[in-house]
Amino acid sequence: MLRRFAGYFHKYRLHLILSCLCVVLESVFELVIPPIMADIIDVGVAARDTHYILVKGVQMAVCALLSLLLGLAYARLAALAGQGFGAELRKAEFRKVQGFSFRNLDHFSTSSLITRLTNDITVLQNAISNGIRPLVRSPVMLITALSLSAVMSPQLALVFVVALPVLGTCLFLILRRLRPLYGGMQKALDKVNAVVQENLIAVRVVKSYVRGDYERGKFGEANEGYQSSAERSFRTAALNMPCFQFVMYATILCILWFGGGMIQVGSMQVGELTGFLSYVMQILNSLMMISNVFMLLTRSLTSASRIQEVLDEPEDITDKDTAASCPPVEAGSIDFEHVFFKYSDTAEEYVLSDITLHIGAGETIGIVGGTGSAKTSLVQLIPRLYDVTKGTLSIDGRDVRDYPAAHLRDAVGMVLQKNTLFSGTIRENLLWGNEHADDRELEWACRTACADEFIHRLPEGMETDLGQGGVNVSGGQKQRLCIARALLKRPKILIFDDSTSAVDTATEQKIRQGLQESLRDSTKLIISQRISSIQHADRIVVLDNGRISAVGTHRELSETCAIYRDMVESQRKGAEL
């Protein structure tokens, strides 16, 4: 896992190496101070040599200053390395998510992906920024201080033979319990994000149904769950400090006890014991830093494994090696040949079963059916938002899997059932269809979609800010802007998935006439619950429980298809009432 993530340091490898070097040099200068201090006491103070004391004092000050400067250099370099690593990892993870098909996205909740892109990466950033120093410094300090203390007094150094295993055992037991707790804490954070996201997206529904108290209760439950999980994790992590302090003070007491006895018999001097205690503090501080590093790594490994799950998710839809040489979509004819489809390989039943249908280039096809008849599932196969499970789906005589996904989707204009606009101006949203479109093309698209009717009434026209998700426009205006955005692509295949449901009948008729005039050569598929929206289509496909029940014109189906005839009659009676 560590080798996998090391690749994201490629731009910041020098910063990482220099920060480690700064820590090593800082540790060396700090380790030089205790022997100098011992000399001041045993030589300078004992002989009352002021000059010697001043010289050694200046040496200590220089070492301390150099250590301080190296510490500052480390802090800057480590911050650059950590933040740079986080930025590169976040870009890689976001790029991976952008390549996911709908089936891939079904494996992760939106809130979980947000947590993995933000909080989990922040945990790794902090581990690097705050962990390089103790990770490098503590082993250097520990090994060097142990060696020097053993040289200074081998008898007193035997105390560490007991202290180190005790501390290591305590740390092992704490970490073994801590890692699953950190995993539970991150999952609890996913739930908090899910509740917040749902509430903010559906805030109008919450207010209209006066369900604010219910939502506050639901958030409180998720928040308390996260709080409880975090408390358990940090309560366990907090055990590290008392264990360390118990071992540290017990070690110091033993050294003072045995060291005092050695001074009394004359086998050790006061300065040596003072220097030895300095090494003891450095050893114990190093052990404390090592334990903190293990704590940091335990949480980091939990977040890293969650990030790796996203990075290792196999992309469901990929381009073939020969896709680059495949010519672009030119005509827009579509052929379904015994197509079967289900959303999950483990599902028992197919959503679409044995679909065989030829749609000629430039033809207008209406698609109707009851709720759950898989109308949207059918059209989502065309731009490869999902891949067919069995059978063949071809465009212009070539299997859709032979086309590069980007080129295929660029040739298909799709206005989804759920209208989605982005923060920004009307112009910025429309340019999603064609980023190079000029004012003349924008006016044509808006005129064809009947969006110019309300855009011209806005004080700022095309520069009107739509707000987050297009909150400043109505449902019908949203639909017309989404239609205009799709038209700017001038697609070979245009799909309307019930995309005029919020538009009045007169406006819908204008849009339909504009499409016939402006995109005469484009293949058009129109899903609608209104018979009036598709009765003028060249052919109408009736779906029933994922199967094609009938195909024909409005007149033919009215005479031969009972399902279609019932829909016509029910809407006619509804209109009369």
C-alpha cells in the first residue's frame, strides 16, 4: 500500500528528502548538547574555569540555534510535501471517479465518495506534514541516545532492557484495538455527510412538508453516532499517554535510585548522571514520538485503505485498444439485436429482455410505457452509461463498444429526466454543450428550445446567475435550458427522457417544430408519458415490463395495441374531465 501511494510524491520528492535530512541534522545537533553540558559541570564548574564555561556555553547556543533553524526548514518542506501529496492524490482519485460508469458509482454512496475525497485525504496529508519529523527523528534519537547512554554507564542502561518491552507491549495492545475503531469512525462520518447532503439537496421538500424536526432528529442520531464512535477511538488512543508516563517516571526513579548509589561509592560523577538523565529524557521522548507515529499511521492506514478501494475499483466501461481508429458516428442509425440488460450481475431478473429494434438515421422514435417499464434503462445503453449484459447494440453498424466512449457520448445529446444545471450564469451552463459556441449559435439553441422567451426578460440576459443547481429558474425554464444545452452539441442522436414534462403543450409543440426544422438529420428518441408528445413520431415503441410490446405509428397502435389504446383513452378522459 505504501509503495502505491509513494508515486504521488513524484513532484515533491526533493521536498520530502530535504525535510528528512533537516530532521536528521536537527537531531544530531540536539544530541551534541548533553556531552557539552556534562563537560561544563564536571570540568568548568569543578575547576571554576569561567573561560571554559563560556566557550562551552557558546557551543551549546550555536547547536541550539542550528537545531532551531533546521526545525523551521523542516516545517516548511514537510508542509509543502504533505499538501502537494494530498493535491496529487485528490486529483488522481477524482480522475478515477470521473471514469466510473453508473454501475461503478452504484458501489459507493455519494457521501462516502465525498468523505474519501476530503476527510480521508486530509488525514493522510496531516500524517505526512506532522509525521515526518517524529518518524525520522525518533529512531535517530533513540538509537543514538541508547548508544551514548550505554557508553556513559552500561550498568544504568540495563534499566531500558525492562522499560522498552513493557512500553512496546502496551502500545501493541492499544493499536490492535484502535484500528477497527478508526474504520468505524470514518463510516460514521459517511452517514453524517449523507444526512447533510440529502437535507441540503431536498431543503425545499423538507420545508414544504414541515419535516425540519424530523430531519434534525435524523441528523442528531447520525451526529451522535459519529460522536460516540470518535469518543471510543480517542478514549482508546488516550491510554497511550498514561502507559508512557508510568514507564517514563518508573524509569527515571530507578535511574535516580541506582545512579545516586553509584555517586555515593564514587563510580559516577554528578555531571555524568545529569548527562545520562538528559539521554534518558531523549530516549523516552523518542519512544513517545514513536508511539504517536504508530497512532497516526493506524488512522492513516484506515483512510488509505478507503482511498485505495476507490483507486482499485475496476472501471466497468473502458475503451478497446482499437477504439482510437474507429471512425466517428456519422449517420446515427441504431440497432438493438436481442439485447438483455440488468444492473447487477447477481440480479435474478433482467430489466430489459430480448430487445430487437432498428432505428434509421434521422428517424423520430417515441417511447412509451408504464412506470417501471425500463424506458430510461433502454436509452442509457446508447451512450454507454451502462453496457448491455447480453446481445449487441450498434450505431451506424458498429458495436457501441468499438467507439471511444468520449466520442460516442459527444455524438449523443441527452436531456435527462432529472434536469441538472450548475452554479454559474446561463451562458456558462449552455457552453457545456459546445464550449466554442458563439452568440449566434447560443441564440439559435435558445430559440429552438423556446428558452429565449424568458431569457430576454431577465435583466442580465445570458449573464444571469442561476445559483446552485439552477435555483433561480422554474422547472419548465430548467428543462428548456437543458434542451438548449443539448442542441448546441448538434448531436447525431438526440434523446429526450421525459424532458418536456414541466413545459406547457403549446411550448412543447414549438420545441418539436423547431427540432424538426433545425435537426432534421438527427435521430431523435423521445420518452414521454404524454401521448400528444409522441403521436407525431415516425414510429412509437411500447415497452411493457422491459420487453417491446408493440412498434408502430400512432394510428396503427391505437387500433392494434391494447396497452397503447388504454393510455390514449385514459389521457383523453383526463383531458375531458
